[in-house]
Amino acid sequence: MRVLFDNGTPRGLARFLTGHVVEEARLHGWEELKNGDLIAAAEAAGFEVLLTTDKNIRYQQNLGIRRIALVVLGHSQWPMVNRVTQAIAAVVNAAEPGSYVEVEVPFKL
């Protein structure tokens, strides 16, 4: 699958998403796009999963009309995200078009 990392998604996570093509929003010049525009651009470019740390995205967007799967990390700090990389990879691997999943990330080491 093609996976797009939003601005807050830790880069180190990419190496745990084996079998997927991972790109960052800023690589496409999308770092300034608001959520709705980012989702639309990602879908138009053929991305299948958007990985973000923006927990408010589901309240700001009509996700029922989207084809892209949204995976939301509960926290963005790499030391904590690194502890749940297997869970994140499992969610990405199982992502279905239009789905929304939040992955809990501990706040303390």
C-alpha cells in the first residue's frame, strides 16, 4: 500500500512498515495543506493510508465519503511511538478503504 505520513508522524516509523511505500506530505509540497485538502490530495495521488497524529481529524472531516484509510497515532514522540511499532504496522496492514483507527501510544517510557 501507499502510505502518506502527515507532518507530525515520526519518520522512524517508516522502517517498520515493510511491504509498503511510505512518503511524507512535505515531499509532495503538502505540508501546509489543511486536513480536508491533504486528504483529497492524498486520495487523488493514489495513497491508500494517511498516518497522522491529528486526533481531531475525524471531527473536522466527513470521513464517510473518503476512500483513504486514516490511522491516527495517540502521540507523536518517537521514544513512545517506538514502543508500539508492531501494533501500528498491524493496523496499517489491515487498513481498509475509508476506515479510521486510532492507535494508543503511551505518554511515558
